[in-house]
Amino acid sequence: MEDYSFSISGEVENASSDVVTLYKLIGDGEELVIDKAPAKNGNFTLQGDIILPSEAYILYGQEYIIPFFLDSDEMKILANTEISFEGHGTKVLRPHIIGSESNMVYQDYLMRLETLQKESEFLALDTVIDNYILAVNANDTMGVEKLKHAMENKYLLTEKKVDSLRAKIVLEYPESIVSPYIMMHEGMGLNDQSFSLSEMIHIFESFEPYLVGTHYYEEGKNLIKRIEKTTIGQIAPAFTLPMPDGSSLSLSDYKGSYVFLDFWAYWCGPCTDDFPALKQVYEDYHKMGFEIIGISDDPDVRPWKEAIAEHSLPWPQGIVFVDKTFSETVSELYNVTYLPTTYLIDREGTIIEKKLNANHLRKILSERITDNKEIDKAE
């Protein structure tokens, strides 16, 4: 893969001499230092090579952050310490960037996002998060549980607004390499909770033809192909996974039963909150030809086993390993981009429902396997 060379000259007004550090974001909250240089009276130069263009930021001293999109252009970044907004422990400067068409699009997105985040729903989420932290620090168990649910609900509401903004802006800039990046790596990314399959296809077909073959465009198209394979009506992809005792389980072992795939993790509140109702569904329908396969989306074995014991989960459990001996991974096969992710598979191995909780699951099972004909099949 060809490297991208970049050169950045910067000028920050009203800034003292300090050190600037260039960070590239590489996913999952991780970041990589790309370059570091002295800044004399606000002036600095950064340069180097990157494998892929991506979101980045410059840390000026320890006080200011300048967000931008790092690509192969030669660019000049202008900012002013007196024009900023508060971030998490730092002041975020809104730069004016010369010489980079990519950053014209990216800065437009960031400014609209900043405006959106001033709306009441986002401010309410900030308040709930602050109260949640206070409750945790005060060991207020009931308060933590109540605020956790409120936080999750408000988070989903705000993310839907961000998703709408992302879709709107990329359709306004179908020629920009930043647009596929925004769809894949901003907000909740590209997933079938945020967008329908037809919406995803429409967005990527709207991009200019010369983006075909670029990394983020191809990343999106490949993800759409995987999502197409796990839509309702498709045969569920086969897999084999390790179980807590070291043995393995395969989806094919449960052919002839209705199978509920439950992707979860020990740290996922909405996942574990549904366990009591899910256990009751399992007790009521298991003998009629119904099975659950729990799949941990976190490869950390010890807390996974502890959570299984803590919640007394009676159904088979597998875990997604990075080791390709076992899977692609299964999370990739089933496009797990949020938790919980669930699928219901019929006796013939066909996906018949997605994104359902225990109550929805019970309703479907009551319609499908309570008549004598279906019970006889299970026996």
C-alpha cells in the first residue's frame, strides 16, 4: 500500500512558544503520534508519511486541540486561541485550513456537528452523564441503574441525529474522499441499526466514480456486501466457536431448532438487563425445539466466564477469538457493530428476524412453535 506524504505549516495567534504533537486516530479510541515539533510564537511545521488519510488532531502544548483531516495535501493551518470551545479538559480550536479540499468538507461537518450538539437533547445527555458519574462516586446503586437506562436512551436519540447529519453532508459532497470516511468512522459508523440496507446502497452509489477503489469507499462496499448476506431471508452464515470448557460449538449442531443468536459482552448493560426475561423465554420454549447461543463479542475470557456464572445462563456460550482458527470473526460475519446484536434463525437455517429483545422473541415463538405440528418436528 502506497504511503501518503503530508506537510503542514501552522500559525496559532495569541499562542506562546511550546511543543505541538500530531496525533492520528486509528480506531477503538486509540491514537498514534505521527510527528512532534517546537512551536515558536505560534508557528510550527509538521511533516511525514501516513498509510491512509484519516481524522487527526494537533495538540498545542497541553491546552489546545486542533482537529482536522490528515491527507496528502500540503496545507496551512490557521487558528486563534481566542476562538475556541471547551472540550474534555482542553480547548478546541476551530481552524481555517488552506490548501486542502478534504478539510473544507471535514470542517463543514465538524461545525454542523458542533451546532447540533448545542440542541436540548445533547445538553440533556450531558446532564445525565454528569449525574451518573456523581451516583457512581456516591455508591448510589439504585441511582446508577436508573441513570444508566436514561443515559442509554438519550445516547441512542442523539446518535440518530448525528447519523442524519452524516447522511446529509456526504450526499452534499459526493466527490470528496472524506465522505466515505464520515460514513464509516464518524458517529456509529455504517451499520444496519442507523441505516436501512437501501439507504446504505443509495449513499455509496451516490459517490463519484473516481472514489471507487479508494480505501474507505471499498471498506463501505465490502461491509454492505456482508450486511446483504445477513438480511432477513438469507441462510445464516456457519461458524464454530470455543466454549467455556474448551470444547467447541457450531451453528450446524442446532439445525432443526429455532436458534436465537445473542451477541453480548460482560460490560454491556442492555445485554445483561435482558437476561432475566430471556431466561424465562428459554425455560418456556427450549423443550419445544428452541435454542439460544450466546456469543461474547469481547475476547477477554475470565470476565466472560464470571458473567456466565453470575447470571446463571443455561444456554450454550461461545466467545469470539481473534484467533482465525475459529472464525472470520463471527462478529464480522454477522456485522456486529453494537451490542446487543441478535438474530432469530428458523429450523431450516434461515434468518427470520433481527434486532429483537426477549419480549419480541417471545411473541414470535408463540406464533411459530406452539402448535402441535411444530412441537412434533422438534421431537
